[in-house]
Amino acid sequence: MRDDYEQFTSRGAEVLAISAEPAARSADYLRTHPLPFPTLIDEGHTVFDEYDAGSRLLSLGQRPALFVIGPDGIVRYGDVGAQQWNIPSNKAVLTVLDAL
């Protein structure tokens, strides 16, 4: 999403990252891997649990999740992968945005 951030914002989308890592660890990561969009800290896994994106026995750490929430607050697209490499392409997400 970092590489295509302008394509998302040109469609009126707000991009947010949510980290389940402690704030200090997230800050360390973001210092070396800056993002053009905000990263929210969810140490208590409140959001991760709400969207069923928490770690599972067979996943190698936190499962990747991506959601498109429409202006009406309704989830219009959701994808929760089993492993870190199970992330939908930016093109697929942009297509969803174009359909809203």
C-alpha cells in the first residue's frame, strides 16, 4: 500500500495500518520502514479480535488482514490471510474502491 498510496488517496480512501506490537516496537519498526499513512497501536488486540485477525496456531505470527470500510461504516471487502504473504494485491483493492 505504501507504493500505491497516492492511488488510494486519489480515490478518497483513508489508509490506516494497525499494529498489534507494543508501541515502542512499532515505533522502532516505523523509524526504519516509514509509512505515508498513520499506524494505530492495538497492543490489547481489540481491533484484531473484532475482525478475527489474531494469530492462530498454524500462522507464523500475526495474520495479515485488510478491510475496505465504506463511508457508511459497512465492511465492503475483507481478507484475512493465513500467513504474512497472503495479502491481496493493491490492484484488487483499488478495484474494490472503484466499485464503491
